[in-house]
Amino acid sequence: MRIATFNILHGRSPADGRVDVERLAAAVKTLDADVLGLQEVDRDQPRSMGADLTAVAAEAMGAVGSQFVAALSGTPGGTWMAATGDEQPGSASYGIALLSRYPVVSWRVVRLPALRGRVPVWFRGSSRPRLVGDEPRVAVAAVLEGPSGQFTVANTHLSFVPGWNTLQLSKLVRSLTGTREPLVLMGDLNMEGRQAVRVSGMRPLASGSTPTFPVDVPTRQLDHVLARGPMTATGAAEAVRLPLSDHRALVVPARA
């Protein structure tokens, strides 16, 4: 099977600043993933022409099951509130999605600890810290009926705030204790590989370093596919550059 994770930057291309749903669909087809985790996904947002980007991706990859989970309701960078799952249909929202060509046995949503208030963060190239806030974070997990039996996949997008993202990852892994294995955890974890492995206690399916960010000349691997239980990579992972987003997609061939 091919497992992929991709932070899509709400479908926008840094080259022209536009969201083009046909370009997103073509990118998803290029990945040819059997299981796909997406982050920074819009639904009914004016900036993405009111499109349901999860539905666009699901049709493009031939998914038989897909789930969008809103992290926030409203406008990212503008007026918003934390999503609860009870938002009105048609309301603008933003979050993550998990899509599968394999039948879905069950779904589960995990809402992660939210950073309250603003905290100082050092950014690369900055001489002093900046006070920043963060948006709500969420994870979605599914038990899938794969070629060799059932397995679990979880997708998330963690905070960019150092320390807070490790707390969120720890909480997520604990919440998945006892779930059906093999377990695959993927997404934009906003941390390097060694830290992701240490905090999660899981092993990387992308062996070695596979930088995914920034898109033009990637120097850091912020996007990961981790596993627990009998799931192994069957080939080298690939960081795929596509004509949208500021991240490259991470694709891993694997077998349960």
C-alpha cells in the first residue's frame, strides 16, 4: 500500500497565490495513495472558493471513505472559534482530513490540548522571541480493512509551539492505547524526526531523513509517518514536490 501525508496549505500555490481545485485534484492523483492524511484543509472558505477540499481529494484518489474534521470554525487568521463538531452545515471551517481506498470500519476524533493565551517563541533568523498564539489542534483516526486485515491510521497537525507540540503528541499516543494494531500515525507534527520518535515511542516508516519543508529547498522533515506493530516500509520514502503548498508530500510504500 502507499501511505501519504500532505500539508496542502488550503490548496494554495505559493507561486501564484491561488487556490485551484483542479490543481489540487491533479496533485492528489499524482500521489496515488491508498491512505492519505491532509492538513490545513478548508471547507466552505471564501479563500478557496467555498470548495470542500476533502471531497475534491476523495474523488481524485478514488477514496471509498473520507472524513474531514474541523479544528476551527470561522476564518483562519481572522475571526474564529474552536470547532466542537456541532457546526452548522455550510459554515466556514478549517482542519484536517483522512481518506482511504480501503473500507472504513470505524472513525474516531481526538481533540488535543489547546494553548491558552500567547507565549514567547523563538523563530529561526530572529534576534528575539515573538509572542504568539495558536489555533486549536485535532486528530482523526480510522480502523481500516486492509489487504492483510484491519489496521488503524491516525492523522494530525500539531502546534508549531515547541514543547506544546510534544505535549499534544504524547496525549494523542496515549489516547490511541489499546487501538487495533498495526497503528500508523502521520501528519505535520511540526518537529524533527528524532523528537517525534522519542516522544511517540513509535518508529519511522520513512527511514533516514526525508526533508519536506520548505518546499523549494527542504531542510527539515516536519511531516512524518510513524508505526507501531507489524507494519513495515517496503521501499524508500519520497518527499514529492507538487504545484501547491509550502510543504512537500511524504509518501511511504508499506505492508502490514
